[in-house]
Amino acid sequence: MALGHYLDGRVSAVIGTHTHIPTADERALPNGTLYITDVGMTGPLNGVIGVTKEIVLDRFINGFSIPNEVAPGPKQLNAVIMDFEKKTIQRIHIESETV
């Protein structure tokens, strides 16, 4: 957020990611820079940051550590969609999307 405010009005967008859950705090800052803290991840939908949930839960509850495995099942793609006015790069709109 601090970087967004620092760059507000100097850049078109500040888009962060830490491969977790989208923050859903997308917005236009006061001087027009589009901002989102965390776009989210691309990968398994029903895991824990992409890892099979049973492995993570066992590590959390019992302290056992075994190698991570990619979680099976449906996948997700988190992204942001930004609209800019052609030629002027005028910031118009930002929204987050999970498909």
C-alpha cells in the first residue's frame, strides 16, 4: 500500500502478488494509479497455496514435515483486468477476477 501511495500519479498501476488469495482491494488511488495488493495465485483451487491440504494440515497440527505435493483437482487463474484509455494511458477501471 505504501508503494502504491508513493507512486500514485506517477505510474498507471501497481499490481502486487504473493501467490496467495486475492485481496479484493482493487481501486483507483486519489491521483489515478490503479492498485491491488495481491492478485492471487494460479494453480490448485482446493489446496493450501497450491499444496495438498492434508500435507499442510498434518504439518500444522502434528509438526510433521514431508515434501510438498501439488494439490489435485480443479485449478484457478486469478488476474486483474484494467481498462486504460488509448493513447493517453488514462486509468479508467480495475477489477479482480477468478476463473
